[in-house]
Amino acid sequence: MLSVTDIMTKEVISIAPNAPISDAAKILAEHRFDGVPVIDASNVLVGILTEYDMVSSAAIHLPTLQTVLQNLKVFQKDKSQFQKEVQEISSLKVEDVMNKDPLTLAENATYEEAVKAFKDHHRVNPIPVIDTKKHVIGVVSRYDVLKAFEEFK
């Protein structure tokens, strides 16, 4: 029987809860990830940060961000006018925005359980795979599920 450990990505890129939100955005953009596990200094999963979390979170004041972006030319000429807004956005930490209770899969989960998790939770991607001590041993994405489907047809 196919298990989640057969299809998961074992080389996990993660981020610390106290990292700047800009670092997380850079990781998501550079790797084209939908989300990244948030892991503390003991390698314990404390949350997940997804693109959805970043866009929908009340912590990111979207009207402020829109104002800064719309007035970028003015901003470049008179930085003091927008300094407070930019500081608010740049001072955010991952822990301010992350989902503190992420969906996870146990290391002994089956392929079928992974498929069901994605069917039941449409916005979730990826799902961290954890051991009994909540250490992240991998992540499984929708892509991993689909790739496995093709390989084992």
C-alpha cells in the first residue's frame, strides 16, 4: 500500500516564526510554493504560512499596502510620507500571519488519507508530514499526489 512517505518531499524548506514576513514572501516566490512550514529552533512544527494567509490576514493592512503601491512614484520622491506605513508592513513577523493550527499528516498516513485531506481542505497546500514529536519529516503537496497517481497508474 502506498504511504504518504512514499510521495512526500523530504527536503523541506521551512521558516522560523520570528522571521520577517518579507523573507517568507521571498521563499514562496523563489520556489513557487503555495506555503511553507513554520518550525521553531527545536525543529517542531508551530504553524504554516501560505499565500492565502498572507493575502487574507488582517495583520497585513491591505489598504495601506495598496496606498503604498499606488503612490510608489510619490513614495520614491518623498519617503517620509509613507515611512510609517512601510514600517508597519516590514515589521510583521511570520508568527503574526501564520496559521497556528495547521493541517498535518502523520508519518504513517496512507496515500488515500493524503488525497482525502486535500479533498476536504481545498485551500491547504502543502500539508506537513510529522512524526509523533511534531517534527517535520516532509511535506506533501497536490503535485506530489498527482505525480504519484501518474507513476502508479
